[in-house]
Amino acid sequence: HLANHDALTGLPNRRHLEHELFTRAGRTENTTVRLACAVIDLDRFKDINDTLGHAAGDALIQAVAERLVANLRADDFVARLGGDEFAILRECRDLFDADNLSSGIAAAFAEPFPVLGHQLEASASVGVSVSGLDRAIEELMREADIALYEAKAKQKGSTVRFAPTMASKIEQRRTLEVDLKVAIANRALTMAYQPIVDAKSGTISSVEALVRWNCTKHGSVPPDVFVAIAEETGMMADLGRFVIEQSIEDSKRWPHISTAVNISPAQLRSASIVQDLMGPARRHNVSPVNITLEITESVLLSNDQRTLRTLNILKENGFSLALDDFGTGYSSLAYVRDFPFDKLKIDRSFVTGQQDKGRSLDIVKAVVNFGLILGREVVAEGIETKQEMQAMQAAGVTHLQGYLFSKPISAAHLEALIATSGRLTAASAETATDDADSSTVDLSLAAKLRRIA
């Protein structure tokens, strides 16, 4: 019994599931009954482990197991595959029956899960495959896994049924994994830099380093694709070290401007993070004072003393700290008060279309004022229109970042741009702002870059 069941949930394990699959396949052979296999993966489960701890993660897994059993048919076979993955087998009379399986899974996640004093609103991605005369039963779980991959590529909480065309996408992803590993090892990725400007003068005050992968085989691979692959396949540490090394090396080209480097939660928790940063700084003779580390608020949710110690050590070594994407997830003003951040970056979701949001702008103003009272710089991200720029300036932000001023550009272009004046003040083709005092930032960096190129 123990060999066939999961110790945490008491559910059948993968080995038992595979045995059950072939048992049911034999029972339904030469009948009109089909087998449906659903593979379930919890969305953002790693964030829960990272922020609330593994005890909370284990408690959530147990709660999900109980909820699945309660919301499905008595003859459904529910198993835990390991980690945050579950699987279900159902004998179906038709495809509507398979759809009902998906509905039962969705019902299991409809209400929050009470976990160690928290009410967690968990969701899951689901891949479903249904047996048929045209496909071998051995393929059923593999096809459900492929459908799950498709579901995870959509918005969280998605359910996808397998289609044969999906298999080629999986093969493409495997090729991407192999080629990404080679690209990181050969330092074949590049860095781009997006200017951040002073909200009053338009002077470039800092830049954010962003990694890019332009591959001869795959073309320009979007960062959200290859960074996700790196995270899922254990390449994130090597990718992170490449980004740190190259960003610090490039920062020598603009020594009077700060360079911001994104640090992932996994990097921050690494025992080597201080050395991973100090080593390149020493090698390239760059003062840590010129480097800002951008950290997302998800790493702070557990109020981990180890995290706080690491941040304080980095501050003591001269690095500046920025709290990135503030306003998403489980934002708390206590993070701004209690952790040693120098900058607060307001998430783009607070910025987009801000001129039409009324009360939302008042909330932004309150957050900005809180940051300014504590002596933090406040950066508004994702600014794409003059109206958004003016709204953020009216709210009192100190710095602005977004495509209105510049897309991420190469180190060479940035160096040339800074050399021209360091201000985004070339004549604009657009109409000047109504209130001259509210904005001295002009909008024609694109024209400047064309001249530089």
C-alpha cells in the first residue's frame, strides 16, 4: 500500500496511476467507453512556498487533494504525481463526460483554501486527453502533459484538451531549451538598456538592464519565453550570473548613471548572491554605488529574516535597492517602511490609462507621498502616452520610465545618447503640454536614435 500511495495526501501515486491506466484500458477495450486523463498543475505554487513557507505549501497540497476527491465522481481515479501535480482518470461515455470532468476540477478551485490562517485563492492549469481508436493508450498521459503545457501558456486557470498539432510545439520548446543552454554558456545573449528619466528635467538618471536573445535559428525569442524556460529547467542561476556580469561591465560606459539589474527571488536566496555581485564589480572596477538591484515584492511576503539580512549586506556593500512592480500581488506599505529600499517602482498596471481612472490616481498619490515621506525615489513604469506622463507627474513621482521616452536600446546607442546631452529634450513633433510647469520632458528620443544610428 505504501509503495503505491503518496505519503503527504494519501492519494495513489504515479506508479499506481500508470497501473490503473492499463487496467482500465483493458476493461474498456472493444467498448464505446473512452478514457479521459486530466493532468493538473497548480498556478504559482512556487510563490506560495517562497513566501509562506513549505509548511503552507504542503497544507495547500493536502487541501487540494481533499477538494478534488470531494468534487469528482466516486469512480474517478485521483492521483498525486508529485510536487504540485495531480492526475485524474475517468471512464467516459462521450466527450461531454470529459468536459464534465473539467467542470468538476474547476469547481474544486472555486473557493479559497484555508491554509495555516490564510485564505489562499489557488487556481490550476489543466491538460486533458481522451483515448480513441486512432491513438495508443500509452500516449494518453503524454498527450495530457502536452495539453497542460498549452494550458500553462495561456492565462492561469486555463483548461486545454489535447490536439495533435500541439506535439510539434513541445518539440520546438525542447529545441529552445537545448539552444538556450548553449547560448548562456557561450555568452551569446545580449543586454538592452531602457532609460529612466527625471520627471522634472528629462535628464536620464539611470537605466534598467534587460536581457535579450536573438538566435540565428529561432530569431528574436521573447524574454518571457526564454526566462520561463530558464526558470523551469534550472538554468536561471547561470542566466542571472550572465546578466549581472554583462550589465556591470557595460555600466563602465556611463559611469555617472546608475544601472539597475533585476535580481530573481532564487538569486536573492542563493548563498552566493553577494559574491555573484561583488565579483564582477571588482573585476570591472565598478563601484556598487552605481548599481541598483531591482527586487520584486514576492520575495518579501514571508518577512524572512534571512532575506532582510541579505538586503542589508548588499546595502552595506554600496548597492542601491529598488522594490519593483509595487502594487501587484500582496503589496504592503510595510515593505517600504521596514526594508532598506532606496527606490519604489510603481507597476505599469497603475499607470496604463491612468488619466481615465479617477480615484485610482488618488491612490497612486497616497502611495507616492508615503514613499517620499520615507525618502524613497518613486519611479512610474510603463509610460506610453503624454497623458500618462502628466498624470504621474501630477501624482508626484520623481522618475519616469516607458516607451514614451525609449524602448530598450543597445549599450552603444545608449552611450551615444548620453554623450549628446543626457536629456531627452530634442524638438518634439507633438504638441507641447498645456501646463509648461508640469512637464519639461520632450518626446522625440526615437528621432535622436535615428540620427545616432
